[in-house]
Amino acid sequence: MTNLTFRIIRRLTILTLFCGCLSSLTAAEPKQILFFTKSSGFEHGPIRRTNGELSHAEKILTELGKKHDFAVTCTKDGGVFTPENIAKYDAFCFYTTGDLTSPGTDKQPPMSKAGKAAFLEAIRNGKGFIGTHSASDTFHTEPDSKEEGTRYQNYGEKSDPYILMLGGEFIKHGPQQKAKMTVVDPRFPGFEAVGTDFDLLEEWYSLKEFASNLHVILVQETAGMKGPEYQRGSYPATWARTYGKGRVFFTSMGHREDIWTNPKFQTMLLGGIGWALRTRDADVSPNLETAAPKHGEFPPKPDPAAEKPKTKKKA
């Protein structure tokens, strides 16, 4: 074998090895998301399944995953929250309601208390979390009574551990209406082209129990909104925060089916997913006090007597 032939073979071998390494890098497994949609409380239309088919929101998130290199597993079975199964996923997306450790409205298998604890520990240890809409109407701090108005107060460090992870909690909502959202951080992934503000027809949640380290992305502007639920100062509606080593993203949007097909919503959601999965980065320095200085205000507490239907007296 001549020196020239040897050099050619050597170079081809190196090139083959390089291409093999490059191929293995480009063929990396996509990030894994578990989309959990159990409804122990009210079951929302976008996550309601018909004839065993995936729901509206489940189909959309699955398709977005195919287009943006993450894989989505959809379930309503709380039994999947075991340490072994939790380890398979990079992030968890919740569109849920109520106490997920009880069968509740949809009668799907609940989480065990140990499963809930393992899930929260996984987020603290570095997994990602994405919450949409009623993820904030999940695991309310007990005692939870709409009639007695127990949601109209903050519990601080005594809040349910899930609420302490999420960074906020649902109080109540008023009628669906167009409302203004102000963009606080246009540099956050997915919000670069949204503009300074936008109006959207949606069912808007009145929220409380905001974590001090919230990085507020969108603020709910309450001026001009209809309903006593919004008789308060403006407050956070979309945020990102760290929880231990984990990344948490939440948006109050997602009640209406047309929200899930809205390109603006999809872009913002994808940005939050990317950040939670660590495929995108952002400065999430706390800004709660400057972004929403009146966040601690509560709407007027409803009068239970006034809300009870009046009975007609017999003649």
C-alpha cells in the first residue's frame, strides 16, 4: 500500500467516524412531555374526550410537539405518577381541576398522595412544569369552600404544596369577555412578536397567592372589565419562575377551544414549553412588585345570602 493510498483511507475513516457522530447528535431523542388532563373538579371543553379520541387540546399539543421536536404523552390517569414513570419525562403539562388525589368528576384514576409528593419533588429536582388555565384551579388549600369564601385570603407558606410550586391560585372567574393583557417581558421566548399588549375574548381567572419570585410576563388589566371578580388592581396572568432546580411556566389562558387554535397563544405557549424544557433560555429575575404592584388586592368577597335563590312564599 502506497503512502498516498494509506492517507486517503485514513481520511475517509476519520470522515466516516465524524459523520457517524454528527448523525447521532442530530438523531437525539426529542424531549418528553406528559400532558395530564384529569378533572376532579369541573371538566373543561378543550380537554373533554369523545368516543375515546384525544380531546381538542390534546390533539393540538401533540401536533405542536411533532412540529417543534418534543413528544407528548396524553393521559387522565393519575396512577402514572410513580417515581419510575415520572423519571421518563422532561416536563409535565397540566390542564386539570380539583383535588387530583380523588376520583372526582371524570372518575379517572386519581393520583396517590405518594405520587403527588414524588411529582412535586421531581419538579424541585429539575423537571419542567407547564400549567394552562385551570392548572391554577387544582389542589386548592384546604379548607376550600366557595360558599364560605375561604379563597378570599392568602395562606402563604401554609398553602398546598402544589400551589407553592405553581406560584399562584385561582379565586373565581366572571363572564367571558374581551380584556387587555399587557406584555411585561417581550424578550421571553414566544413573546418577542406579541407587541406591547393585546385584547382577547376569554374566560379570565381572578388569581391570588402569588409567589414572591414570580417573573411576570403578562399582566391582566382589570380596568373596564365586567364582574365583581375583577374589581381589584391588575395582577399577573402569565409567568415563569424557578422552583428549586425546576422551571415552572403558567398561563391563565386556555378555557376556550378557539384559544388553542390561536396562533398568538400557540407561539406564547411554545415559548413557555421551550423554556421549561431548557431548549430555550430567559432571564426570569423576580419582577412581581414592579410589574403588578397591586397584586395583593382581593376582589370583593361575595355575600352567600345574596347568591342563594329566593324561594316564593306560599299564598
